Amino acid sequence: MKKKTAHEQFIAYLRSEGKNITPERLHILDAVLNQKAHFKIDDMIEKMSCAKKRVSRATVYRSIKTIENAGLIKYIRSINDEKIYEVQKEHHDHMICESCGKIFEFHDKDLETLQDLICESHGFTPKRHTMKIFGICEKCKKDD
Amino acid sequence: MKKKTAHEQFIAYLRSEGKNITPERLHILDAVLNQKAHFKIDDMIEKMSCAKKRVSRATVYRSIKTIENAGLIKYIRSINDEKIYEVQKEHHDHMICESCGKIFEFHDKDLETLQDLICESHGFTPKRHTMKIFGICEKCKKDD
DNA sequence: CAGATAATTGAGATTTAATCTCAATTACGA
DNA sequence: TCGTAATTGAGATTAAATCTCAATTATCTG
């Protein structure tokens, strides 16, 4: 069973939901996948309105939601009313520096295991989780 | 050193910030503290517009923000554009049922310890964190 | 492949939470 | 008690997100 690309995943999702495969949706997916890590909707709208194939604001909003439902991107948080999304890679959690605003990703197997145990003891079936640790990063500590 | 009430904490905060202690702010604090657990801003606005002492929408927004900065309430999440806040008790994390929308609180000492260890290994100084586990609660599992 | 049908798009209007404005009021230190 | 600075209320404003609907496009069927 070879691993599906994000592109293939998206198309499979659209098919499974009976949604059409439109060039607009694929363009937006491409633009999103080209993002290094985190992006804002507004940036995507601007990007798509300058691109060779223009896509309207309404469609950007609609498609971002579709791509999110397909599990390919994830909403992280808002910073002054600007939603920040990220492209989904392997699952990871976040450390957010309150000084420079930078978002660090980390993953810890023990943490995941412990979470499952906690859920089990509460009769709760976990599907997914988010964890954000706010504090000060190494660099900002030194820059003081 | 006796423990301060939320009321006292708030007044101490206002003093420390050079802010005035106004009846509006205290009324809103009272209303907020009277909430069992979680509340929406809109509910507060409605509550305050019917109360003996009316408080305007703008002031509710302003005061909620002040009370949040004082650390007495905390923003949890949005559900269709409605922000949900909660009164701060001891620190705890959340399990959110995707079926009924109910929010469960839990606290686990091992989880906290593990988080601190992870941060340490990344040179990150944690101040606070949020953790949300999404899934299906015990009751909804049975109701299937 | 053509024609029918349902989904999707674009553009601008609309919605709505949150913020802003500013004159009137109020808290508070001196 | 007075003067100053902070705060409030009411309505205007802002801006992200959604909605509307006619025109377009994807997909299915034979």
C-alpha cells in the first residue's frame, strides 16, 4: 500500500463526498501545499487574486474549509483576528513564544501515550487533540 | 497569607494597573463569577442589558477583556463564531465531545510534569498551556 | 460524445462580532 | 471640594466570513 500524496488524498476526499474536482480547488490546494508551514487566509486570498488563474475570495474561503475537512490543513489559532492554518504533516504539538510569536513544533511519544491513558480512565474516546504551550523560547531568553 | 477572593484579586489588579474601580466593572465581574462554568459574551451582554444596573455592550466587551487580563477568566474556544470563556479555577485541561459539544475538565499531575520535562529539553520556558482532546464522551458512545 | 443535471464559481451584498468615536459622566488623588 | 484623567454609553464603523444568485462547469448517463 503506497503512501498517497496530499493531492491524491484530496481527490479521494472529494470523490468520497461527491464533490466535484475543480481547477479552483486544485489551485488552492497547490498554493496551500507550497506554504512552508503556517499561513493566513488573507495571504492565500491575495496570492490567488494575483495568480495566473484568479480565484475569488469566496472560493478561497470555501476551499480552505474543504481542504481542512479533508484533513490536509489544520487551524491553529487566531492572532488579532487573523486565523493561522498549517499544512498537516505528522501529528505534533506546539510551543508558542510569547515574546517573538514564533511557533515551534514538537512531538513526544510519551505524551501521546499518557493522553490515551487519561482518556481511557474517563471513558472518553479520543479522536485528536491540540496542545499549546505558551512561554519564552531559548533565543528570546538570551536576548533579554 | 490568606487566599484572596476573585473580587479582591480583581481590585488588586485594577489598582496595580492604575485603572479605576467602577461599578460597571464590578457588576460584570459579579455576573461572570455567577456563571457555573462556561459562558458566551453574548449571554453576558444580554444579562447586563436586563440587569438592575444596565451596562452597555461596549463596556461588557471592554471589561471582559480586563477581567481576562486579570487572569480571572480564560478564553477557551469558538463555536460558530461565538467565543466561549470560562471562570478560572485551578488549572485543568479539556476534553470536548464532538457529538454533544459538552466540555469536560480534567487534571493530571503526570501530564503537567511531562510537559515541563519536554519544555526543558527544548530550552523553552513554559508559562501556561492549553490542551484539548476532541473525541466522543461516554454518554454519546452509549446513545449510538 | 452530447445533453441533462447538479455542483460550483464570482462579484458584490450582507451579516455580525468586535472595535472605535466622542461627548457626557465618573473615579480618584491632592 | 476641585481638577484631571479614566471610563462610559450609544451609535457608527470595521472587517472577517458568509450568503445570494445568475452564469459557468464538472460529472453522469445513455
